Amino acid sequence: MHKAFVLCCVVALLGGAGSAGAQDWTKSKWGPNDEIGAANYMTPELVVKAASLVKTGKTYALGIPVDSTTPAYPPRSFKITVVQPGQAGIPGLGPNKATYNDDILETWVGIGSQLDGLGHLGIEHVYYNGNKLLDFADPNGLKKLGVEKVPPMVARGVLLDMAAYFKTDVVKEGTAFNVKEIEEAAKAQGVEIRQGDVVIFHTGWLSLIGKEDKRFAAVEPGLGVEGAKYLTSKGVVAVGADTWALEVIPFESKNLFEVHQILLAMNGTYILENMDTAALAKDKGYEFLFVLGQPRFRGGVQSMINPIAIR
Amino acid sequence: MHKAFVLCCVVALLGGAGSAGAQDWTKSKWGPNDEIGAANYMTPELVVKAASLVKTGKTYALGIPVDSTTPAYPPRSFKITVVQPGQAGIPGLGPNKATYNDDILETWVGIGSQLDGLGHLGIEHVYYNGNKLLDFADPNGLKKLGVEKVPPMVARGVLLDMAAYFKTDVVKEGTAFNVKEIEEAAKAQGVEIRQGDVVIFHTGWLSLIGKEDKRFAAVEPGLGVEGAKYLTSKGVVAVGADTWALEVIPFESKNLFEVHQILLAMNGTYILENMDTAALAKDKGYEFLFVLGQPRFRGGVQSMINPIAIR
Amino acid sequence: MHKAFVLCCVVALLGGAGSAGAQDWTKSKWGPNDEIGAANYMTPELVVKAASLVKTGKTYALGIPVDSTTPAYPPRSFKITVVQPGQAGIPGLGPNKATYNDDILETWVGIGSQLDGLGHLGIEHVYYNGNKLLDFADPNGLKKLGVEKVPPMVARGVLLDMAAYFKTDVVKEGTAFNVKEIEEAAKAQGVEIRQGDVVIFHTGWLSLIGKEDKRFAAVEPGLGVEGAKYLTSKGVVAVGADTWALEVIPFESKNLFEVHQILLAMNGTYILENMDTAALAKDKGYEFLFVLGQPRFRGGVQSMINPIAIR
Amino acid sequence: MHKAFVLCCVVALLGGAGSAGAQDWTKSKWGPNDEIGAANYMTPELVVKAASLVKTGKTYALGIPVDSTTPAYPPRSFKITVVQPGQAGIPGLGPNKATYNDDILETWVGIGSQLDGLGHLGIEHVYYNGNKLLDFADPNGLKKLGVEKVPPMVARGVLLDMAAYFKTDVVKEGTAFNVKEIEEAAKAQGVEIRQGDVVIFHTGWLSLIGKEDKRFAAVEPGLGVEGAKYLTSKGVVAVGADTWALEVIPFESKNLFEVHQILLAMNGTYILENMDTAALAKDKGYEFLFVLGQPRFRGGVQSMINPIAIR
């Protein structure tokens, strides 16, 4: 019954006039069982080449600290509570007086620096590789496309400093990064975007946190629809930015989060949000070894992350 | 008032007969303001050297998937809930019919693969660098020693295959790894433990999850008190294992979690728990580039992690 | 856009062949702004009469204790955590050494003894008084029909002892209570069902908790579709039972939770689940003063309750 | 070990100079196994008498709506999330198109209108009837004194309108209610406080919520130490107020929450906080039938409540 309904909707969509769905996006080029998408672009050869980019030994935490004040897409929130179980009124446990803190987390995963897994965004309840919501979205954890399946993301990282490109500290909201901007910025930096790369935009937007939280979370500069198609055509593994949603907002059309749909659902390309790129940009660290090991919540849609850049 | 009481207790402890407190452990060798301990051993030179270990391009996720069945130290628990906000009964948002899953996490941080921060274990309510609980343990997040302060952990990783050393698949619970065992296992593998390393024990214990959960979580083979002092004297950054608590249980004496105290409180050495070392051990990957970017929960005691080994 | 879609669906439904929607159920007889439904049946006169039923002074807690083992409709769960903030290692706060426990709740509201508010069940995303989901279901709390709006439920309570009626301790699952059963049981007890009453069925089913949890939560005896219509025609305020969902399961037809739809959505009649009726039944307490003050979670769908019966 | 330490502390306390501990408070007059304290004062006779107070049939919800903005004692917080499990993109479940909302609660119990159970406040980690923290405070729920054990609280309610007594709308913070104030206010109203009563103070303080939240939660008028002893000597079951902590703040001495200690720990007398007394006061409803059925969280310290007053 449910399946019939969804199917009917999908058919309607596919027959629609220029809606987000391309002809055969529901079939992954990595086969009907594929759940990891663009992570397939990673190869041992590329890992070795990426590791060879390490020259200075300088490391960068791309993840930001997150707490209950971190701006987030509604109704997301974060709360951590520190407790000392069983230690009230005693000097400690055992003759060695062991004492300890523990912490409890009540949070939406999509807050702070985050990896969007392939089960995050869909088109009319159809997700990457044609997976239908009713088939895989168990309330206790996705049965397919769970974030625990994403392999170690070890790749050549490329930073595109869009703030430098636009000669500003903070790129204005609504500024779209499409083919022209991406190619010109890359050229200005002398870098090339290749298959297997992780591409990250620096816009300066993250610097608004704590200063202009409302503005930060309402709009942003970012990737445009054309740019998203361009990057997926290049075969990148993931695209990130120092913004909360990667894509340009206000959106370029009436479509909502269409860049998310193109990257995640249609191409299996991962999204990295709220990446702290300030130090990399300052150091002109345009090429680096990118390493991401995401916490592996089984059936998770997203993961709370802190990728490391190494030069 | 509180401070006076704690102080009195500490004095009593220090004057005690052979309790865990060494003479001056409350003063870090990195100065009175240091909050990162053995992470100070990492240097750009060592990062470059560690990166040069990458030869095959093979990568390993050391983090395990975690769900509500993952065995954990009581009363720790984990729950993830997948939701589709605002999408009941509609084909999607906007003309492009955007749909999405989101996930909510209710969890204790100390479950699954985890990093123990320096605010985790103390001696009579005194923690690394002499920090007293009442001075830094706010219920909404530690004011000092929070896990968000741990810098990117990029180091030479050394795997000690204790299962191979003991010629077994799963090392027996209660088996302590002290100087003899560590030195002999390292020698057998042809590796040397150096300052700035991350040392991880493979015991096979993790293979019990899902088969013998009660046994898994009740006891384990692991690091002994002498071994812990030996490793800290070598200047390692972190010590990990494929067990839930790193240290040997039943404990070697009546002291509880004394190895945790030696590593975290007395030496600022990090602990990595539930590391999935099976593939590394199988590949005899005894030396590798170790990269850990932990989610940066502000004021967090621990973090949920997935370190990456690269060879 | 969303509204158009839902409207279209509703029209389709209303035109359907014998689906649950009656002709004008989306319009409350208490006016277009009414949010409390059958609670309107309560009057001061009836409260005074109900209070006059108190003869013995015996009181009954109709709520059951709830903990993490309480069987619940998936994926609902319950967890309580007791902590002692700021008291580790100290004798207490202030010269008077005040110490305290606090508790943290992570729970789905629909577990244990619960009140179903009028925002709980709908028909094709339309709820009591024609409220459409997209108009009132904010993720941070319902904007209409929230459980905080339910007035004090003080009424004549009527217990129908269906276990006695069927001459058994535990009425068998799948046994439907319709007009015949309700009228005969009431007659056998010598009670009459009147406007403004709260009617509660005793089936013995609750006694399965802790013994046959799976059976308890999978099926149950209970109110049938005809019975539900009969009770709403009588003008009762609420209907409850010592079962987890009030209505008979397996359902009487292919319709799912149709009794919930009839009571909540179509008539604004409240539902009380997991009522502990054993002591009342044993005492033949067929008429009593029923008092329910539900915790007033703003925008809540349900509430965790413990109604009191007084005889 | 732990027990020895606590015992030592208790001895120290009892030997102290005039600290909060009276000679034999650790022994309940209802016997060594008693866990319900002053609830023992309730009798069927008193219930019948209390029910006879119902004359007008008017009912009052004493509980307030609670949401994430409700001021609370740090680090307490409240969050409710409304979800529609399994309904994204479908018209409903089954041929009858059943749809539903559910709600998830992440909250500290001690927020909004609350019942303090006897396991809430102690003196140097010793609680009502001499229960020592280490003996009963399991992190997963109190093993003794849990709030699920409190019997139905059905009693004569007495409102003391302290705002009227002080001829003001909102009694000033720091104003203590002791014997003089209580006796004079009762006399002015023509009511007498008797054994088995539930006594509730109206101060107008609750009207500050939403207007002066910081002031509301920082200080308050309320019961003084002498007044607390006076009320327990009268044999009341519970004492409440339209304030967040019942007792006067700033405190009368350097002792912290001493009134809580006297009521809960030393006498087993319950506390009701954030009671909405405005309508009762306006109606001069000084005597009424008080009915409280608290949600029965097993092992809970407190409960989220909405007592009903009926006149």
C-alpha cells in the first residue's frame, strides 16, 4: 500500500517538467547494492599521493567546538551534561580513590561540524541509489545508507578560498559558486580539482558565529546548482564549506536544498558542513592530506565530525 | 568551604602509605596552564615522519559501529532516533520535493570507540595538572580539560599484537601487559616504541561483542600498572586497545582503574578504547600513520571517535 | 503548496467508499476554535455529583510505575538517570551540608499510563476539529491541541469489569467490546453510562506485564468500532482501559487504530491507556470520583499520568 | 569502605554544633521500613471529609504549562520534540489512513510544577529515615524512596494567601513565612491548619514568569525554618507554593535549602513547587479538596505534576 503510493509519486515526479530528478539518478553507477557513493572514487594510489602532500607537518582541526549555543537548523539542539556517578560524598572508589567524570549527550546529530550521509537528503522520499524511505528509514536507525558504512575518508584535500577570490573577509550571503567562480578561484590558487578529491570552500562565514548568529544560520554564500553538477562531474568524494549548509542561501530558484539533492541523492557525493577553514586559508594551504574518521552511529543519518587537514 | 574539604582530603592522600599519588603528579611538566598533556609530544617533524609511513595506501577505520546493543560500562547507554521533520503526508518541500532524514542522539559519550579526555579520571577528585573537581566540573561542560581542546592527533601508530604474542586469537581476561610483555611483543614484531607514538594493543577481545557481551564488558586482558608507567616514561601520546577499558581486569590489586589514573591524571596520556584492530593485526600493520580528529563537544569528558590508520 | 496537497488528499478520502471519515467530523460541535473536545461535557454540577460518590475514603492510583522495562509501542522507550550535581567528594553544600539527588528523563511520552491528547491520532493528517498537520505540528510542540490545554478532568468514573463479564481473569486478545458487551456488562454491574462520565474497562490485561511482555504489547482485548461510536454518542469525556491501546487488537477490519480515530479525531474524546484497574475491580468500585491532572507539557501530544479514583 | 566514610561524616555532623541534624531525625516515626513519610497522615476518614468540601464544582489546575523557556534551577532544562513516525510522504496507515503525532521528552524532572519526593534532599548524604545515598541511589533509579511509591495524595487543601496578608500583589523576595505570619494569615482567612492537610502558599511570585525570569529564579519569598518546623509539627502531608523552591531566598542564614532538609529528610513532608494558585486566591478558595496523582517514574526523585483543587 505505502509502496504503491510512493511509487506513484515517483513516477509523477519523473514525468514532471524539469524537476530535480535526472533521467536515471536512482541507479548508482557502482551497482544496485552500493551504499557508499562517491567514496568509491578513493583508491590506495590516491591515498599514497595524498600522503605525499605532507611537507610541513602542520595539522588543522576542521571541526569546531559545539555547545548549546551553536547555531543550528531548527529544531536541532545540543546539550551535554557532566556527572560523577556514585561519588557524592566519598573521596573516591577503592583504596586508590579513583574518581571520574562522565558525560551524557542529548543532541541532534546535525549540529556543529557534520558529515551528511547519503541517507540525509532525498527527492520525493527517494534517496541515493533509488532507496525508498519506507524501505530503509527505521526510527531506530536507517537500515541502508547508515553513516557507519562510510569508509575512512583519506584523500587529497583542496581548499578554494572564495573570500580571497572575492577580495573580502566574509563572502556575502546569496553569493553562488558556480563553474566560473570555481574555475577562476582554482586557477588563481594554482590548483586543479581531480577525481577523488575533497573540495572545501573558505568563505569566512564561520567567523559570524558568536557575533551574528541569526544571520549566520539564516543565509550564507555557497555552492550553486551548476557548480554542484560541475563538481560531481569531476568525481569528487565530498564537498564542504565553512558554512552550515554548503549551498548558497537564498537559493538560486524556488527549489529548496537542491544542491543537497544533486550531491547526496543523485550522485552519492558527501557534504561537510561548518568546516573551520580559517587557519588553512591564512596559511594558503590549498592542497593537503584530508583525513576523516566519522563516529560510526549505526543507522545514523549524519555524524559529528572533526576532519584533520595535514600539510 | 568545599575547597578546604577537598584540600584536606588531598593532603591526607598524599601523606598516605603508597596510595596512587606520586610526589608531584599534580604539576604538569608543561606548565601550570597546560590542558593537553602528552599531546605536547607531537611535533611537525614527527608528523612528517609519520606520514612517510604511508606506503600501500590502505586505510583502516579503528572505530566500531555503535548502537543500543553495544555493551557499555553501566549506566551508560545509547539511543539514536531517525525522524523526518515536517514531511508527514507531503511529497516533499518546494517544487523540487526535497525530503530529508534527521537523527537525534541520546547517549552517554563513553560508549563504543571512545577517547578518554584528561578530565575523565582523577585521584580523590583531583585531575590532570592538579585541577580540582569543584573548580572545573560544571554540569553543563568541564571548564578545563574539555575534550574540545585536544589537538589533531597525528602520530606514528604502533600496533602491539598481544594475541600473536600469546599465540591465541583472544587473549585471556586478567592477562596483564607489563614491561616484559610489551618489550617482548615489540621485539618480536621488530618495532620500537618512541616518544610521540600512539600505541595500540590488539588482543582479539573485541571479537566477543555480539557473542559474549557479558564477558566482554565484565573483564578483559590489558595494560598493567607497571606497563602504564613504562609507556608514559617513553613519552607516548596515547595508549589504546581493542577492549572497553584498556587496562587489565580483574585489576592487579585492590586498586580500581589505577592504570587510568596513571595515564590520564598523573601523566596526561590519552586513552583510546574499543579500537578495531583486527584488520591491522591481520595485515601485520605494526607501524602506520595514525590520525584522530575527535568531535569537539565543548567541555566534554570523552569523545566518540573513529581514528584512521593509514599504511 | 503543502496545503493544496493535503486538501486534495482529504477530498479524495471523503469521497472514498466507507473510509473512516464521517460527513462533517472535521467541524467540532463546540465551534471552530474548540481545542478540548469532550472535556466540554464536564460541568460544575457534574463535579459536585461526582464528589458525592466518595463514601469510603478509599483512593486508587490508576497509573502504573514506569521504567526502562515497561513494554511500549515501538520505537518508544524510557530512561531515567539519577545524579547528584556538584556533590562529588564533599559532605554537602553549606554549613548544613545539604545534599540532593536530581533526575533526568529521556523518554517518549507515550509509555506507561498515558493520556492521549486530541493531537495524537488523525485521519490523513487531519486532526480534531479539522486541524491540518502542517498548520499545527511544530517539531518543538503542537501549536494547537496541545495536552497542556486539557482542563482538570474531574468526573464520575465508571469501571466496566469485562473480565467479570467474560468470567475470566484476563480477557482474551482480539475480544471486541461493542454495544452488546458494554450494555450487558453495565447492566450486570447495575451502572449506567451518562454524559460527562469517564469510562474505564477492566480486562486483567495489565497483569501480563513482567510475565508476557511480548504478548502484552502485540495484541489486546478492547473497545470495538461500534462500541466507540456508542460511547461517544453517550457523551463520555474519556475512555480508558488496563491495556496499552484501549482498542481491540487484532483490529476488527483492515483499518488500523480506527477506534483512536473515532474517539480522538472525530469526537474529541480522550483516551486513557495502561490504567491500573485491578484494585478497583476487586473492590467492585464501579462508580467513583475520577480526578486527573495531567502534567502540562506545552504542545505535548500525550501526557504521562496517574489518575486517582476515590470512592 | 564507602559506608565507613559516610558513617564517619554523619557522626561528625551529629556531634556538630547546632547543625541541621536533630537528635533522631534519621529514624522515622512510622518505622524503619517506611518510605512514604507524611503520606501516612492521610486516612479514609480525612478523604471523606475533604471530599465534602466540594460545594461549587469549580476545579483548578495547580500545574503550569512547561516548555523550554520555563525558568529552572541550573542545569535543569526541558525539551519536547513532536514527530510523525513512518508517515513521511504517505496519506496514512491502512485503508483508514491513520496518522499520528508522538512526542519525545528530554528533560530534568525538576522543572515546572513538581513534587519533591523524599529522596530529593538530604543532610550529608543521609536521607529520610536514615537512608544513606550509597545504599539507595542507583544511577538508573533510586532503590528506595522512589517517587512511584507516593500514594494518591487526596487531602484537605489549605491556601494561605500571603499576598493578601502582606497587602500586595507579589510578596517581596526574602520575605520569610514563620509562625507569626502563618498563624496570622490563617486567622485572617478563618482557616485552621490540621493534621493531614496540604498547605499551599500564594505569593503572586509565579506571575513573574515570562516577565522577570531571572529575578523569578534567583530569589523568592517563602517558608522559613521556624515555619517549616511549625508545619511539620502540625502533621501536614505536603507544603507547596507558587514559587520554584517553596522556601525563602535569600536564605535566613548561611544554611542552604535548610527548609527542604527539615521537610523532606527530617520529617518526610512533601514539597510542591510552582503551584499555580492565582485563580484559587482570586476566588478566596482557602479550603478545598486537593488531589494529586503524580506520574510514577520508578526510582524517580521528583515528578512532574498538575494537582487539582476542587471546591
